[in-house]
Amino acid sequence: MPWLRLLSLAVLVVLLVGCNERQVQAARARDQAGMLPYGGLNRTYLVHLPPGPPVGLVLNLHGGGGTGAGQRGLSNFDSIADANGFLVVYPDGYDKSWADGRGAAPADRKHLDDVGFLVSLVNKLRSDYNVPAGHVFATGMSNGGFMSNRLACDHAELFAAIAPVSGTLGIGVPCNPSRPVSVLDAHGTGDSVVPYNGGAVRGRGGISHSISVNSMLDRWRAVDRCQGEPSSQELPNVGDGTVVRRFDSRPCADNTEVVHYRIDKGGHTWPGGKQYLPKAVIGSTTRAFDGSEVIAEFFLSHGRD
């Protein structure tokens, strides 16, 4: 009977809609905003929880002028974290900046202890959500990339691996890690904001100076006691104007690894992410690989047991 078939179809639609709404509500319940008092300030952050118990924690840091919510959208890390079982946290820097040691950013000029804040935040979340020891990681864009390096330099005992994007270290910023740390780095040779070969970095707080990508990588290879020259492989060309070559240094001490994605003609961008400003301003975003997927896979395989 036609009316019976229509009734059955209507019931099915209602059930599917209800199921979808429950899935959306469940996903939203895994998104939490938090606040942590530190250094006389109320520091804010966003947490995204995986569907099950977390296998690790990823600290995902925004660039200068950005926010945790903005970095969440740029990197599109939530879905990838879900697929791999990561808890991911997106903190907010003071006045949209991080005190990475270069001295120019608002947070640096206020003499904030962002290393201390981020370590305290990580330790709180590790305790709250029972994150396995040895499975804490950091990544970030630009100012957040600088901060990722700084965290590993100062707290190698906590961060098993880092993945800075378009960020190195400030000239004169000390880096004497207490133990080897796995590093995945991605940087465009056409980056006009944080030059690939180092030099002046023009930000909201004025001019600072960074070391080159190769100097930073050499430092990590020395810390990790990597043997031999890096192997290299060119990724398939996708016709977006960029050419990507992966350099892999291993074996290294304690099963660590140093990987570099050199993005020829790539700009100040997140690989595979949004073209958040015109190419004339920040350069091209490569589509040869998805930075967030590659980073998650790297973290998943470089925890400490």
C-alpha cells in the first residue's frame, strides 16, 4: 500500500535525523573551553577530546595575531585527532602572541612565562584525562612554531616530538635539551614572513631575528645524534606551483627522527590548510601533502614507552 510505504519512509527519515542530531551533540560535548590562572592572568584554551580514551596529547599553537579557535580552523586538526585518538588543545596567547624568546611579541615584551604556562596546562590535561606518559606533543604555526621549538628545547623530558610549521628559533635563544626529541619541520622557501634562510622577522611587536631552517635542523640532528646524511624524496607534483622534498634523518638516538619538508616556492602557510590571506601577501599553500595528517602520523609513531 502506497501510504504504508510513505509512512515507513517518514519513520526512517525521523530516525536518521535523530541519530545525526545525537552524533552532532556527542561531538559538541567533546569540545570544551577552559581557563587556567597562571602568572596573574586567566589563560584560556579550547580542548577537543577524541571519541575514546586519548592515546596522546597534542598542543596546537596559533601564530602571531591568531587565536586558538583560529588555529583550530587553519589546521583542521579535530577530525584527524579523532581518527588517531589524540586529545588536542588550542591555547590562546597573550594579546594573540607567544613569548618564544625573540623579544618582540607582546607576550615577550610583557615578560610572560609562556613556557611555564603551557607546561602547566599540559600537566593539568594529562592528569584530568589520563593521557599516557611519554605521549605529549607540540605543533604550531609561525609564532606557534617558534614556541614549539622553545618548549622542546626547555622541556625535552615532557615533549616526545614536535612539529613546527613556518617557525624556527630566535637568534640567541638557548636550546640545550635534556634528551633527544623527534622533530618534523615544514617550511616554505618562499616564506617572506619567517625567511627560510633566517634573518629579520617583521611581526606585530616589531622586528626580531630568527636562525635559518637548516641551522635549526642541524641543531636537532646534533641533539638527537643522528647518523649520516639525510635521505631525500620528492613528493608527487600536484601542479599548484610548489615542489615538496622530504629529508629524513635516521637512525638517531632513542629511536628519534628528524624530518624536514622543504616546500619550494611555498609561503607562510599551513600545508594543505586554508589560504588564509592572498598569495600576494603570504605566498602559496602547498597541496602536495596534508600537514595535519602527516604531523598526526609522525606523533603517533614517535611516542615514548
